[in-house]
Amino acid sequence: MDIKAYIASGILEQYVIGALSDREMAEVELMMQQHEEVKKEIEAIEAGYESLSRAFAQKTPIKEDEVVRYVREKATLKMNPPSSGLSKWWPILPILGLGILSATFYISLDQSKKDLVKSQEKYATLSQNCEEISRENTILKERLLFVTSPESRVVILKGTALSKDAFATVVVNEEQQKIYLASNGLPAPPTGKQYQLWALKDGTPIDMGVFDVSGENLIEKSGIPGAQAYAITLENSGGSPTPTLEQMYVTGS
Amino acid sequence: MSLIRENTDDVITSLLSSGNEQGIRLLYRYYADTMYGIIHRILPVEAEAREVLNDVFLKVYDNIAYYDASKSKLFTWMARIARNAAIDKTRSANYKMNKSIQNIDHNIEAQAQNYEAVIEDSGMTRLINALDEDLKSIIKLIYLEGYTQQDCADKLQMPLGTVKTKTRRALMLLRESLKGEGMAYLFMTPGMMHLLHKMISA
């Protein structure tokens, strides 16, 4: 084909302004691909057409925002707002949110763990206390049963001339072969001294051992079968084989 | 200059392809007045020209995937859409119902006089006035009013072959003159430069 004649035919001008059918346009595009001359010519026509059109531009009565609104309303493809500082960052917002949420959960989890440890410690203490109380309670119940048993006998030891206000109580149960001593009525012993309990059987004092004064607790001792009376003397620490009668604080039968 | 222009077209195209509103805004700033000129010369009634211009922006946005930068400049592609949309409007049933052919001719004449005034004002005046009457008429009818070569031949009572030759000669002469006159300044309005600067530095 004579390219110069083709160019001179005026078809390229028609092509540029869009006055050709689709089939004719496709033909021109094929020529354009095959012949650099044709492509150059078309580019030159485009430039001329644009210059001419710009020279005869007319001020549009439609505002920019109006056009944008129109396209946004009617467009098949959704239009995004113009890129701003925020929209540039919006894709990472969910990640950021997730991060903050995770951190919050982590902190809260950590706090919960600490709380749990505290609670566990408290529970252990309470549980231990409870066990002790329960054990004490069992002992107390046992003692109550001991004291209220028909086989038990309460012996009140009264203060001697040495200490008129002193007193002690011994609960004796022959069957169970043990006694309980309440020592809360005795004055506190001087340093280096200890009280010692004696049973009197047929006029003979029998050693029942030394004890420390204890306010509330009953002191448990093995019983002496057939003992008629009881007495408490103040002895040197560790006790004596025989009672020091001058230091007898209380006695009773 | 042409490098910057091509880059600008690339930027607009990629913004439009990603559905970015800024693409429409740039397209408007670059081409709205030029496209409105193309449309309004074919459709003298402002309300109709406005409607078509809006639709041209919509069509460009919706069909940007079909734009092939290796085949044409963005301007050429959009101008084709504008020209054909305006011509389609004149062929629509509604349009034909409302206006007689005489009226259209009358309007086009009125419009032709109207932009005669524009020509007086623009740097293009001398260039176009330097052309002989036939070429001047062909420039107006073919390039500015959307006439087909056949319609132009009928109107000017010329053989089609003559119109074809003159269509080419008219633009060639203008092109040569444009080169000589350095008409590139047409693109270098302060607004355009500001926009270009903004885009390049962005």
C-alpha cells in the first residue's frame, strides 16, 4: 500500500476526531501498528486537533464539585474520596485497632494472672486457717465431751496461804485415764521456775509433770488411777522428784 | 513539556483506574472547558450541553479500563467520547421531537457567529484568518462542529474527495503555523503550571 496516499486520504483526521466506524478504526489502528509514518502522522493530527480545540474552549457552566458528585452517584465502579493523610493510613487502622485491643487484653490478662495468684495465696491461707480451726474444733468437741461425760469429775484447786487468789481446775476421768488442767488462775511463775502438778494417792504425792502456764488452753496429762487429791507447787525449771511443800500454790480434792 | 503532559495523562489515568475522585478533579481542570467547547458547538442549548458533559465524565470514568495510551492521547480519547455523545444527543428521539432541523441549523449558525468572536480574541485568529475561506469553513465544520466529511461536503456543496483533501490540508497548515508561533503557550496557563507543579512535587 502507498502510505503517502493513505495518509493523504484524510482518513487519519477522521480517525482522530472519532468520525469512523469501529471497523474502520480497527483498520487504522492496524496500519498505525505496522507503519511508523502513520503513527507519527496520527500523533501530529492529535496535537493539532487538541490545540485547535483548546483555542476554542468554552467556559463550562458546570462546577468541578457538580461533576464529581454526578460521577460518584452514577458510576458503575464505586469512587473513593480523594486521598488524604488519613485515607493513606486507613488500611492499617484495623491492624492498629487489633494491636490496641491485644495490648489491652494482654495487660488485662496479666492483671488477672496477678489477681489469681493473690487469690490463690489468700485461699491457701484461709484453707490452712480453716483446717486449724477445724482441728481445734475437733479437740474442743472432744474435750467438751470429756468434761460433760458422766465419768468425769471436776476438782477445783484453791489457793493456799501463799497465794489466796490463785486457783486451778482439774477434770478427771478415771475411765479414760487422763486429766485436763486449766491453769489460767495461777500467777505467772518467776524466771527459772515452773509449776509442777502432783496427784495425792493415799497420802503420797505422785509426780504428774511440769507445765507452763497457758491462759486459755487446757493442759492434758495422763491420769493417776485412784488419786484422791491434786496439788500444784512451784519448783525449779524441770521439776523436782518430790514436792516443795512451802511452795504449794493450790490444792483440792 | 510533552513529557510532563504525558505524565499528567498517566497520573490521571491511574487515579481514575483506582477509582480515585482526584482523577475526575484533574480531568475536569485539564479538559472540562475544552470538552464543553466541543459539545456546546454541536449542542447549542446549554442544558443539553451540560447534561452531555456530565455524561462524558461518567463515561470516561466507567470506561477508563478501555483507554489505551499506546493508541491515543487521553485528550483524543475523551474528545471522541464528547463529540460522539453530543452527536448522539442530536439524533435522540427527544432531541428531534423538540427541534426542527431548521432550528438546529439556525442555532449552529448563531453559535458559529458566537465563536467567531472567540476567534477574534484568541491567538488563533491570525492563523485561521490566514487560511482561505474553504479551509476556514472546513476547520469549523469538521473539527469544531462535529460534521462528518459527507455532511460537510453536502453543506459546502463540494465533492467528498475535495473535502477529504482539504480536511487534511487545513489542519496541516494550522499545525505548521502553530509550530512557528510556538502555540505551546496554550497549555501554559498559570493554573495549568500550578497544577503540574503540584502533581510533580506530590
